Amino acid sequence: MNGQVGVSELFLSANGRAARLPSVIAAAVLLTAAALYETLVEGMLPRLVTGWFVYPVLIYCGACVLSKRLHDRGRSGWWAALILLSIVACWPHPIGFFDFPFFLVLVWAGVELAILPGEPGANRYGANPLRPLAPA
């Protein structure tokens, strides 16, 4: 194993670690997919029906991507639940005063996951995805 995460593993598994760049790209893909879906079905009745299939898939994939990146930072993947709740609460943009705490969570997540590097060595979630272990 070379330490790199495949696309299917990144979107479908919450185990292990993922580097910053693949995680940010995957998050952008998921947010773009959600925005495109909402744009395409805006004002249509099928949104009620198709939303039951589209949103759970997007949330599951988002939880997997976030968990892997959180693991790379040495954090529990359960923090992804707070981040996803904040995304849902603020989507597509914050409206009222009570959205402000959710917005702050998203700012924290942006700094924590998109700007700060992962832990340099192996941690309890696996080897560093940027510096895999040398073959024995």
C-alpha cells in the first residue's frame, strides 16, 4: 500500500487518512454536485422525491471525506457530524442570527481542514498519506 487514497475509497469509506488536496477537491465536487442538483430541480415536484435519494448519498460521501481529513489532523471523524449539520443549516447561505454559530463552525472547519497540514507521522488512524512507510 502506497498511502494514497483512491477516489472510491475517499468517497465511500470513513477509515484511514486523506491528504489536504484530495480532500478539498472532493469537498468541492460534492458541494458543486449539490448546487447543480438544486439548480436543475428548482421549483420541480420531483425534488421532493429525488431528494430522498440524492441528499443521503451526498451526506454519506461528505461524511467519509470529512472523516478521512479529520483523521489526518488527528481528530475523531465524529466531528464531521457537526460540520455537516452546519452545512445543512447554512445552505445555500446563512439567513438569520441563529445561523451565525453554524457559520463559525464552517470557518473553523475551513481553517482546520483546508489550510492546516495533517499530522507529520503516523497517528492512531494510519500512516501519513503524504509520506507512506518505506517497504521492508
